[in-house]
Amino acid sequence: MKLKVCGMKLEHNIQDVAVLQPSYMGFIFYEKSSRYFNGNIPEISENIKKIGVFVNATFDFIRGKVEKHDLQGVQLHGNESPELCQRLKDLDIIVIKVFSIKNQFDFKVLEPYEEVCDLYLFDTKGKEPGGNGYVFNWNVLKKYPSAKPYFLSGGLGPKEIDAILLFLKRPESHLCFGLDLNSKFETAAGLKDVSKLKAFKQQLLANNYEA
């Protein structure tokens, strides 16, 4: 079970969170986001993969950020085409395509992305492209037809740990590759509470889930 801490913004906070060794850290390159990243990523462990988060950005814009910040992957939150995903995959980086869910979802929309993405991320459908702060109906994933691993996202926080642990025991979670953490671990937009993240990771480890 991998942990991805998304919406990182402040240099000192990035370094503090990196001490916890999450598998992934996300940096949002979408100007309308309150967690928009416009700085320089400090040096962190090579074991932590840096993921750039984009919403309907052009290939050249994304490639520029990948090169500038030495990103190991991209997370696409908009209406990005399979063709764009393929071009990004050809850069030899991880491509994560995001799909938003509330109480139902037509999984047929995944079909064009099966060969051009490495991972999916299922987030809560809301006003913003991400970081809305509440969970979707995980029962929808009982009908997940793909063999592709996915991140579970959307309002995951300390109070959801029991529900998460129950979900991870259910058959539909067997392709759940990781948990995407963001707004529920913040004291302000982009400022993560390291103590909350540490406690959450320890609870996963205590229940025999690698984090």
C-alpha cells in the first residue's frame, strides 16, 4: 500500500514530509488551485517519486515542468486525451489518469486509456478538479472491470482510517495500489500536518499494510 501526499507547496514542509518517506509526493501545476506550486522543489530522497499534477495542460507545458523539476510522473485531472497520455508515456515517465466518481460511474470511459496509462486515480467528483475534501461511494468500485492498479483518493483523512482498513479487506480493493492524501491532513492549503501523516502511516503499518 503506497502513500502519495499531494498538494505540496512550501519548501520547509516538503522537506518535513519527505522525512516520512511517502512513496510519492504531488505538486500541483494548475494556477486556479489554492495549492498551486510555483517554486523549486528542494532535494528529497530518490526513493520518493515526484508527481506533477495537471489539468488540461498542453504537452509542451507538461514536458517543461517534467524537465524543470525532474518529475518521475504526471497526474492528469482534466479531459486529457488518450493520445496525450501516450505522448507523455513516451517520455518514460509514470502516467496517472484521474477519474472523478460520486455515487455511480460508467467504467467504459476507461477503455481508451488502458494501454496509455500506468495507473488510474479515483477521486471524488466535486466543484474543484481535486482536493474537495470528501469521499465518494467506494461501493462503485465493486464493478471495476480493469486489471490496472489504482490510487484511492478523495477526502481520505485520519477519521477515515477505520473505513479505509475495512475497504482494504474487501475484494474490490485488491487492485488498490495506494492512497492519495491531501486536504484532510492540512492546517492550511498546501501546508501538511506532519504529525497527522505520521500517525496515519503508523496505523497502516500496524495493520500490516506497507506504507
